[in-house]
Amino acid sequence: MFAALIASALYMATYLSFVRLLRYPRNWYPPSLQASLTTGVLAALTVALVSLSPDGLDRPALAVSVGFIVVLFYIIAAPAIAFWPASGLANRAVEFLAKHGDYAGLWLLAPAIFAGLAISNIKLQAFLATAMAIELTWFLRQLWAGRQRRRLYPLSNNDLSVLETQAKGDLVAFRQRHGIRELMLSTGAVGWNGCGKGTPACPFNLYVNRLGLNTAPCCRDHMKDLSHYVADCLVEMGVVHWLEGGSLLGAVRESGTLLDWEDDIDISVLLDDDMTWKRLASGLAERSARDGYYVDLFKKKGFVSISFSPPKRWPFRWERNRLRGEIRADIIIYRQAISHGETVLERRSHKGAMPATESGGYGVPQEIVMPTSTVPFLGGKIACPNQAEAYLCILYGDYSEVEYTYVDSGPANARARIDIIGDTPVQ
């Protein structure tokens, strides 16, 4: 019995380590070696405890425990893998499992019961029971969250035109085929049952990137709130910051609005000897926890993710990585550097066509950014590079050209006709 309790605890530790590991693909990064090794070691210890005994190796228990972990963790990882744009990983199987991620783990309930009854191994039985109890708890919590009150949003003419084009006129079949629960069709009227603080976010990595739809109106509202919240926090902390990437593009070219298919808010910050990583991270974490936003820190990547969804208590904190959708602001860290005799602001990760620096990062001339200016954005003003158009040219070249970033080619080609006819500039 004591060994069974240890097996149960080991599986729970493995599970929590694995769902925490999923924050990497969810944010478009490969998992770190340390996090991967931690999860792998915990999984190996779980399998070893279940399948080894004083009498030797229990081969059936070994096969069941290994197979069960591999299949179940693949199911659990599907929504996070589906976040990764143009990676080739988000195949039909992944998309299918992500679509049913709220309850797909329970599909293993019958095999778990059969294996537990067929193999007389109390450690295996405890392991299987713990795994299924976690999946049942996950399902019930998502069922409750899905029943929370939602606000019905109207769709704009452009939103509706893009939707009808991608659905080829059959909205009912399109809704059913792709599991678009938020799309409300009633007596000829079309609306969007929007997400909120108490509900899971719309899975617009599927809706926008895979299906080519516009970002849902609820998500656009939440991005607006989040962008100004993060900017206000940075101003309060005295952090030099500016709009980045697609958010800056929307502010400059779309007259202060979001791109129609935007999937996050991009903000950059400048760190120095005074504003260190530790000070930035602790300040954002403290404010966000107080105000009901989730913060994920990636120090080695030079990246902070702030999500619109509220933080959960342990042990449910990291299970958010199993959700299909997320509304977030991505904060990228820049530092001053010298490259080819020029003072630049340098980041670790690649962005657009930003040139490489001598130290292996990517950067822009400091005078293009500093001192920062401001630009109208979503009903307010947010800091931007003082030469915003030059900054966008470095990232995108001719940024007035039509280009659907991260949208799959088929849906992008279909929706392009609507945007051209509707005279909607795109990137």
C-alpha cells in the first residue's frame, strides 16, 4: 500500500512537471533541456516503481505504464502543440485532440479499468487510478467553466464576410465541422458568444491561423484592455517600452487598431543596470497577481508572457497550458549593445527581418527607437519607436504589402479577396 501511494505521488509530480513544460510550445519555444530532463526522470521513476518488484520485472505493468503515459501525455499536449504556427506539428491528429481536449483523456478510462483488473499490481492500479482521477477533475472543471455567463457580441461586416467566405456559405456545417461553440446562429442572425475572465478564451490559434477567420470581437476587447494595462504597469514602474511587431503595425498602418487577425499584443522593454530582469519580473508578477492577470517568465529567452486569464492556485496553476485559447501580451527584452561599431538595441529571439548582431542576437539602431514617442492605439496612447515607420521597414520591408502572418495558405488565399474588395489593408 505504501508503494502504491508513492506511485500515485510520482505520477502526480510527473503530470504537473509535464503541464508546466507545455508553456514552452504554447509560447512558440522548444522546451528547455532542464525542464525536459526533469519530466523525463520523473516519468522514468514512475514506470520503474510500477514495473519493478523484489520478484523481478513485471513486463505487463511495464508495457501498460509506458504506453499509458505516452498516449495520455500526447493527448494532454495537443492544445499546446496546436499553438505553434507553421511548425508542421499541428497535424490533423493534434487538431482533433485539441478540439476534444476538455475530455479526450477520459477516452483512456476503459483501457485503464481493463488493465487494472487484468494485472494484479497495486502500484499499477494506483498509478492508473490517479491518472484517471486527474482527467476527471480536469473535465469537470472545464465543464463548469464552459457554463459561465458569456456576452453575445455582434460581428462586424468584415468579420461576417470573412466567416461566410471560409464557410463557403454554409455556416451551420462550418460551425459543426470545426467545433466553433462560440458561433451563434438563430433565425438568420449571426452572433459571437464571447469569452470573458471567468471562461476559457476563444481558441483563435485555430480560428485565426488555421481557419483564416478574424479575431473574435470579445478577444479584441480583451486585447485592448490588456495592452493598456501592461503599458500602465510599465509606465508606473519607469520601464522604457514601445509597441512591437504586429501591434505597432496596427497602430501605424491601421490608424490605431488591431490587425483583423491579430493573436497577441507585442510590447518591447529596455533593460539596463537600473531596470534589471529581477526588478521587471517581480514588479510585473506582483501587479498582475493583485489585478488578476497571469504572468509567465522566461528569463533565458528574454521573454515575459502576461495573460488576460486570472492565475490559479497550485496545483491547478500550470494546467492552464492545457487550454485551447489564450489572450496575452508578449513582452520582449532588449538591451543596449555595440554591433559593427554602431549602438543597437538587441534582443535574443528573431523577429521579422531584423538583422543579426555581432553577439548572435538581433537588433535595431538605437536612434530609431530612442527616445520613444507615442502613438494612438485602441482608444489611448502607447509608447512607440520615435521612427516607427523606419522600425517597421526593418521588420517587414514594405509593410503596406498584403501578407497574412501565421495564417495557413489556403484560408489566407480565400480571405484575401474579401479584404481587397472591402478595401481593408492587411499584413
